[in-house]
Amino acid sequence: MPELLSVALVCAVALTAQDCSRDTALDIIVSPASSPMECLMHAQAMAARAGLPGGEDRYLKVACEHRHTDRGTTTVARRNS
């Protein structure tokens, strides 16, 4: 299982980049990645294929998250870029 997740967050322009997260995003696209470089490139490519962010009222934030397991469940440690 890949150690990283590529995450593309679509957030409202009214929201600062610091406040743009999985909890505040308008839309989220997630996919596994094998390396940090692949993670960043993959998130941008996913967003481009989906036609995101599209519109003057929202923007795209790309993040890479480290995946780890804890007591049999998968959790994610976030690392924004």
C-alpha cells in the first residue's frame, strides 16, 4: 500500500490558504502516491483532469498526506505543500 496520498482541495476564495483543509474544502480529490514528487504531480494532474478549480470564486490547494495505521485502522497525517 502506498505511503502517501495526493490530495487536491478546492476551496472558496473567501477562505485563506491556511484555513483550506479537508474540513473546509468545497471538493476533495484523493489518490495514492509512491513518492513526494509523484504526490504533488498526481494531485495537480487529478485536478486538471477534473477541470478544477474552475471559476473565480474558488481555488485549488494541493497537499500530500502520509498514511499510517493505528490499531488496525488507517489514519492520515497531513502535510500541506
